[in-house]
Amino acid sequence: MTRAPASLPTKARPQDTDRQDALDTAARHAHRLVRAYGWLHVLTEPGRDPRPAPPLLTDDQRRTASVRAAAEATDRVATLRAGLSAAPAGAVPLRLDLVATRLATVRAVAGLAARLAVAGVVPFGEPVTEQNLTYVVDWIAGDGGPRSWAAPAAGPAYRRGVLADVDDARLVDQAATALRGAAERARQAAGIVEEAIAPYPNQPCPACRRRSLQIDATLPAERYWTVRCISAACRCTGPGCPCDQPVRIEGRGHVWAYADLPRLALAQQRIRLTHPVRSAATGHGGWPNRRRGDR
């Protein structure tokens, strides 16, 4: 069987395309995990819930508070009997579910770090704990600190982690899946309902012309926001692709920097002039015929 060459100037091998997509996904979910994990700490500690308390508690809220207080008392007694120190009593009961989620998050990230070490990646160098978890996530997917920023020649800047040096696309995809699962569990436990990934309205994709654009505003700085076409069939065709990207790689999904939207709008205008929509091209209610004076 003929193998693809090691490097192609404008055409990427399918496994390289899948690997880069998985790297982008891993970085996105790593950032979501770091933010949600911070909320787990804030909401767990008594008296530090930043959400304003309702003026009147409903019956369901009273029952929930009673259950949490009873669980806290039971856990304190069991902990003392086991010879361990117990958390001090507080006006706000400990969110034991959040404590469990924090520990589960540490185990998930530690398992991922161990899997990468077995695959030949240089180990992090110390055990994964609650105190250094964000640094480990930064080490894996490059999403925890400014020291890991790496700006490519074209397109938006991304943080660089050890996953960027992993050649196995399947391992990168498994890492992205693990980070996504940990992020979703942490966000659900913390009650985070807002979502920074949403459809980009009123503008079709310049390449496939479907209304399938999605804006990703996960990262805090606007200069790192991206606009992606989520259609699985929308792939770059190389130098002649209408995506209007400065670097066009055949087989890659289409992603634009948010700052490129003015240029993307110009590409849309060119498409409308050269490829009119079907109602304008074939007629809707006989309008093109009337415009030509045939009616």
C-alpha cells in the first residue's frame, strides 16, 4: 500500500487533520475545566457562596438545606471516629458533592497524565493534587498560564501543551475526551449554565454557504475568539477554496479568527455577487422575468 509523504505543502494527511482538530478541542475543554474547577473551590467553602441568598426560602430549599446540614453532621462524626480531622462547623453547610467532584477531577487529570507518561511523554514531575491541578492541565493542553502562549504565523494564537508534541492522533483524541468529561462534570456540579460557544447568527459560511457558523468565546480575551464552521462536510479544498484564509490546507475544517470577521464579510459579499442565492438565480414568483421586461 502506498503511504502518504511525510510532509505536504498544501494538503494535510487525514490523521494530521484529525490530530489538529483534537488539539483545538483539548485546549478549549482544558480552559473550561480550569474555570469550573475554580468555582468548585469557591462554592465549597462555608460562607463564601457569592450568589445572593433569596429573601424567602421555598419548602424545597428548606428541605435541601436540612439534608445538607444532616449530611455534614454525619460526615463529621464518622471522620472523627476514624481518627481524622473534621471540617469546622459553619453557618453554611459544606457542599460535600462539590468536594467529591473536586477529588474526582484530580483523579481524572492524574489518570490522563499517567496515560501520557506511559505513551512516552515527559512526566509532569510531581503527583497531581488539588493545589497544582491547574498547572497540570496547563502542562497537558496549554490552558493555564501566559507562559505557554504560542502564536502561529497565521490565524489566532493558541496555548501550547505537551499534547502538541504527541504524534498519535488517537491518544490526542482520548485526551480531549477526558478533558471534556472532567470539564462537564465540574461545570454541572458548580451549576455553571452559561455557555461561551454559540451559533454565529445571520451569516452563512463563506466556504459551504450553510448557516453553520459557531463562535467560540471561551477564552477571556477577544483576540483569541474563533468562528468555526461546524458542518462535517465543510473542508478546505486548498489554494482555490473560497474560505479566503491566508493559509489554506486541504482537508482541514474551516476556522477563522474573530478579528477576521470584516474580511470574512467581504468574502461573503463576493459570494453574493458571483453566486446568487437560488431565488435570485432561478426566479421567485417570476421576478427575474419581470425585471427583464418579459412580462
